[in-house]
Amino acid sequence: MKSCKTIALRLLLCASVSFPAGFAGAAASGTASLAEPPGTGGPPMLRRLTEAQYRATIADVFGPDIPVTARFERALRSEGLVAVGTSEAGLSAFALEQYDTAAGAIAAAVLAPERRERFVPCDSPPVQHFDPDCAAAFIERHGTRLFRRALEAEEATAWLDVARAAHTRLGDFYAALEFTLVGMLVAPDFLLRVEAVATTPAADGSPRLDAYSRATRLSYFLTGSAPDAGLLAAAGRGALDSPDGLAREVDRLMAGPRYEAAVREFFTDMLRFDLFDDLAKDPVIYPAFNSTVAADAQEQTLRTITGHLLAGEGDYRDLFTTRAAPLTRSLGIVYRQPVAVRNGWQEGEFSERSGRVGIQSHLSFLALHSHPGRSSPTLRGKAIREVFLCQHMPDPPVDVDFTGINDDTNAARPTARDRLQAHATETQCKACHVLMDPAGLALEYYDGLGAFRTRENGAEIDVSGALDAKSFAAASGLGTALAEHSQTTSCLVRRMYSFATGRRELPGERAYLEYLDATFAAAGYRVPALMRAIALSDAFYRIAPETNDEVATGHDVPAAGES
Amino acid sequence: MPHKFQSLRLALATLSLAACGALAQPEWVQDGSAGFVVSSIRYALAEDAEENGACPEGMTTGYADRSEVFVDLEGLELREGEAEEQHLKRLFGVAFGDKPVTNLCLNPELGAPDDRFRTVTAQGVPVEGIDLDPLVPKSRTGGYCAHEDFPGMQGGSGIDNQFYRVFGCSAQYQSTGLSNSFEIEMLTGSWGVLVTLDGIDDIANDDEVAVGIFASADPIQLSPAREPLPYATYAIHPEPRFQARTRGRIVDGVLTTEPVDVRIEWVVNSIRQDRPLDDAVLQVTLDEEGVMDGYLAGFTQVEDLYNYSFGFRNGTDGTGELAPLRLRSGSAVGKSFVLGYTCEGVYQALYANADADPDPQTGRCRALSTQYRVAAIPAFVVAEATASSNANLDAAGYRREEMYEAAPPENKKEER
């Protein structure tokens, strides 16, 4: 049985890549070529399935009616993405316990009498009799989907031995299969995306991922789930080796129903929606906040994004200036807009009165980057720079005095701007606050939940702000500044590539990322075009030679055209 | 009778609105329209009888022997040595079984004159409410019967509130009583009341605004602390009988409407009923936050009031069918036992104190002045065609005026 024991988890220790303010992306400079430059690639990765990927995989393999009952461990965010954290986090005892619980429930549901016919590929063998052919077929069928590759002969035999031993102990064929399935569901091969290097290098001699690892990387990137039977088959016959064969699969996956889910998963990660699990608001100050509002706020932003980028084939930059406002009645209370639709979503636009434009004016951003009882220009400004511009803002010094900024009842400093003014004059605070606060202050018309206001503690709110060299008078100006900022699109490119590979970009990949910048620009900043370019690029599957030590070799398949 | 403001709060609100009248329309008014959901509603009453001395003849009492509620008493009387609980169980078993025994709560007109029901007889007891006489012309009510008006609790006089006169000496309507907390069902989402204003030019002074008073088709939206939330969206009840439209004017921040027949829903023991208020006038203040506060006052037919509050004779189930007799009868009789009154006593007192709608034949009035203290908060009110009263939803193919074209403001009186 193949195990991950032989595969080293590579912790990437490359120098941090930063994007100082004023950095001009390749797209803006116009120097990049649309031909993919030769690249170095990166290491093969060992990535833990995210909760979303786990659930999607189980639903795809066994059907959406199979319950996944477990509390998943909190995700680790690294380099701005949980997707990167999945290659850096370990598995705690709690996580294994929960995986075991989930596996037990899934296996019980799959082997329940009413579903056996669906999942056991043979005619109702007697319970007391162990049918090795039937068990082998069951293992082959589901093991291939769960492990996202063909099972090796000795591996399949090992699982069959498990099933036989279980039957000996349990005396029930289906119980034995259930026991075996539990084992497969807690195996590293399922819980971890184990990437292997092909024994046969690419045409240019460089190492690359093996076919099934490529299929898996591609599938989770473009569908958020495990490879389907068609993709596994394509990998098995070497179809992914040829540009045409790869393009066929990429286009098929992007045209499929799960592509939107992958886009949603990316933006859920980039926008840090996992933090909603911990979001709390003071019910006295924000009585309209509840779990429904929190869920709908995330969905509102994701619907806006997918509606604009996919259905509307829109320019990514316009997400910061769009007034599109899908609303539910729960959200309508906070946005103070009517929602005629009773149980569902109503498409519409934010009122001009509210001044809202862009996803940065959504509750999902405003509430998430605020305090439980008040707004925070600093947290919002920090998030604007970190989430949308990929800039890193350091944590505050440990000895900083927050007394003044926290006292929002001080009549002499009625607005957040007043309080921050006093705060930001302190030398130890100023350096960072001048970067964060001006952008966040433009969003001060929205309280700690995101509801519109024009006054704070009776005083008129000043919503003038600035982002780097651009000053503006209100939230709409911030949207325009973000849309026009040179790092906005290059940040998305880097986030998308990191999301796809599960690691930060490497110094040797600068030319490749500039190529992606240029491709993104040439496509009018259409996100599907960017994702397609990544999926079709050699660099996406290439393994850096220096990282090709101590890793498992993969599963060779016939070269394209040989099958 | 003079028409004066009834509370200090009204006067203060007037001053504040007059001050802000020069400002642009507030957030709760959009395109000259505003919507509201009633967040609080209760009967306009007075201080407890113990405080204001309204009941020198004492308080109302109920049946001394619970079997008295049944017309045919044979075999139902309290037996010697029978415990009260046992008696009650036996009563309900027999009275509401397969062959129900006629009871006075479903048939109050069969009762003998009752001397246990007490009404307010003290003079000059200050009450909540407004003076309806100058607001509701006799042509609408068919005339009035002689009655003594009350002084207002915060000054003023001429308050028409015969509901209080009837029930001011009943324990159930004292501050700790159970019958004036019927809004609990509203807060659980069983029913709701919406108000719309259209054609607002100036929230402090406006000669004419269109006013709608509707039952809500949606449950009220509450905070985790169960406080109604402003700016939620509610649809108007699709049944025309729950849609009242009239005109009003705003003077110094006080909105007063022309009379209109209003009908809202309510629920008791899962029995659904209409709560009608005829010739109703809405007189409220509007503060800067869009909070509406004041009175919804009018007249209730005695038969209607008795039915929805005491007899449940025409209550329906969720499908609109007449609710099971056992449920209606049991609820009516049980309520009289629990709250301590006689059904025939209520019925007789209601007619004895009715002050409007005289019977052309007998001259006996058939309607009782009834006032509710109401508060409402901003809301988005949409028609069944999914339109809003607070926003320009032309794109949705709906024009606000259509709601008022559907029914003329005159709201002609129906034959009773």
C-alpha cells in the first residue's frame, strides 16, 4: 500500500516576497510576452484537503445524500490563503478523531442496505460469505476516486486483505466493506493530496508531476473537488501530456457545473471568510446581526463576484466599483433597502444614497474587519492592503496604548478619525497607521456591522481618504482607487497561482508571474482567462530540479499518442 | 369637544419635528414615501382602578360555580365533596364532548341580566386616547349614543373610550392583567400591522398624504433580544379586507387621518380571527428616526369585539375554515374561568356602553369607541406584486400610485 511516509512535506523557506507600494506589475509596464517563459517550477506538494474540498469530494464520489458529520479543525492561513496553509499545517489528534468520526458515518451511509446496490458493484452476495471479487471491485472502484489515482496491484491486495480480515472478525460481508472504506477514508492518500513526480521527465527534460498528480492539481483548482472519472481516465491514458489533450480537459472542467464552485472557493479563501466562524457583534449595538446575516453577507459577495466574473464575463477590477447588490430580506434590514423577494435573493443595486460601490463596501468586508462594537478604519485599511493588494502590515507593538482609540464615548473625539488622529501622532504607531487608516476612513459611513450612517456620536463623519498617491472623498473614490491600483490585478494573479499550487511564489517564478500578469491584462482582466492560462501552463505542473530529491516517484503512464 | 394633543410626548415630538422640518427628507422617507411596521400595540386604557378609583362599586367577578356557564345545568353542578379540579375536568369532558352542552360564552344573549360585571362609574377618570367626535362625522357612524367623555391622561378632554369604561374594572385589563398583552402573538409572527405614507412633501406639515393601514403578510423581524428591527421588508396582506386606504394631513408633526375601516388579524389558541376597527383614525407623531407613536382609534361593533376577544364564535383555523367547535367553545369558556368574568356580563356591558351606530329601529347603539396605543418603526412595505413603498421600483414594473387607484380614499361605509 502506498503511503505518504516516503513523501517529504516541503516547507518552503524562500525569502519573503513583498510588494512595496507603487510596485508596477508587468501588465502595466507592457514588457511581458504572452509566450510562457521557461520556469523553474516548485516542489511537489503535500496538501491537506480543506473542509470544502473534503465535502465536495465525498459528494462527488458517493453523492450529496451521504452525510459528512464532523467538526473540522480550524484552517491555517499562510501567505493570505488557507490553500497555502494546507501544505504547512500538521494533523492534530483532534483532527484525526474528527476524520475518523466522519469516515465512520460516511461508510455506514454508503453501505446502508438501501444504498448497497448503488455502491457495491456485484449482485447481493450473501452476508456471511466473503466474495473476494466483489470486494476487490468495490476497493478498485472507490479507491481510485478517493485516492485520485489508479491503485497499484500490491496496494489493492493490501486493502483486500483488510476486508478479508474484517470479515473474519465481523462475519458480515457488508460490515467488512464498511470497515475497509473507513480505513480508506482516514488514509493519508485520501486526506492529503500527495503529489508525486513522474519517472519520465517532460520533453525538455525537466521533472514534472505525474499524470494523476497533474489531474488532481487541475481538478481541485478548476472544480474544487477530486478528479472525475473522465479526468482520471484522461490521466491514465496520458492525454494530459499533450497540449490539446490538456486543453480539452481544462475547457471541459471550466464549462462544467463545478467550475463556479472553484471560483467561489478561491474568493472565499482570499476574502478570509473562514473568519466569519469567529465573528461576534454586540447585540445591543447591532441588533440586526445574526447568523443568517453573517451567512447571507458572504453569499452576497460571492454571488456578486460570480455574477460579474462568470455570468457577466466582467473585468476583475470592476468588482471594486460595481453597485450590484444581490439582497435577502435579512441583509435588507442592514442595508436599509427593500427586498420584495421573501425567501431567496433579489438582484438589484445599492442605492446612490448609501454611496456603496464595490465588494469592499459589502457587509462581508465591513463587518469582518471591524470590532464587535464599533467600526475600525485601521482594520479595514489593513485588510484592503493585505487582501486586495497583497501587502503585509505588521502587527502593532506589544506596548501600544489603545485607551484613546478604544474610547468612543469621548465627547472631544466623537469620530474614529478624531480618535485615530491622536493615536497616529505617536511615533511608534504612525509608520503603519499612515498606510492603513486613510483607506479605512473612507469607509466610515458604514458602522461596525456595515450599516449606513453619516454621523458618529452626533458629529458629521468625514469620509475623505487616500490610498497611496490617490486621494478621494468617499467610499466610491476608494473603489476607483482600488480598481486603478497597479497591484490590484497583480495581487490577484499571485493569489490565484498560490491557490492553485498550494505554495507561495518562488523567486525563480517572477518571469512566469509577469507572463500571467500580461495574459490577465490582455484578456481584459477576465478571471476565467487567468485560470485557464494557469491550468494550461507548463509551470503549473513543473517540478524544480533541486526539489526533486527525497520525494516519491509517481505513476508513469504512456506518453501522449501511445495509448 | 376640543381636539387637542393628548400627551406631553406628542407635544415634544411636535417641537422636534417642527425644528427639523426645514431639513431634507430623512432616511425613512424615500421619494416621498415611507413605510412602517407596528412594533407595539395595546388598548389605550388608564391607570389601574386601585390607583385612580375608577371602580367604586368594586371589580368584576366571574362565575361562582363554573357550571353556571352552561345553559342546561342538569348534572353539571358542583357535587358535594367534589374537588374543584375534578369538577372542572368533568365539566369539560361533558360540555365539550360529542354532544356539547349549550354554553353562555357561545350564546351570551341567552344569559340572564348579570350583576357581577362592573364598569367604570367614577367621574372624571383620566384615560388614554383621543377625541373622536371632531374626526369621525356622524354620517359615518350613523350617529352617536349619549355617553360621558373622559379627560385625557396628559391633559385635554373629550376622550371617547368606552372600551375602557367597560373593562376598566376588570382584573384582566389592569396593568398586571393578561388581556392587554395580545401583541405577544404579533411578536411571535402570527400577525402584523403595516402603515404606509405616500406623497409626503414635508414631514412636519403636509396638507395631504395618502395613508395605508394593512395587515402584514410576513412575520415581524426581531433582534436576538426580541425587539422589532427597523427597515425590514414586509408584504401587504393579499386579502382586500385587510387593506385600508385613506388620506391624512400632517400638522406640526402630527399625522391625523380621515376615518377608514381597518381590519387586522390576530390569533388566540390557534384560532384565527379578524380584529376590525371601524371608522378608524390614526393620530400619531413622527420623530426624526421615523418612529410613529400615537393612537389608532375608532369603533368596534359589539358583536365583533365580543367574538374576537371573548366568544371566538366565528374563529377559523389556518385554512380559513371555521375552527373546531370544541376549540372555540373551550377557549371561550376557559378564558372566562381563568380571567374571572361572565360571558353574558361582558356581552351585556358592551351593549350597555356602546356609543355609536344606533339601530334605526330601536335606537340602541351597536358599536363601542375603542382605541389602541400604537408605535411603529420604519419598514419597507411591498405589495403582493413585490413592490416597495419606500423605493423607486419602477424597474419591477410597479407604480406606487396603483395601490391607491385600487381603492378610493373615501372608503365608503359598508352596510352593517
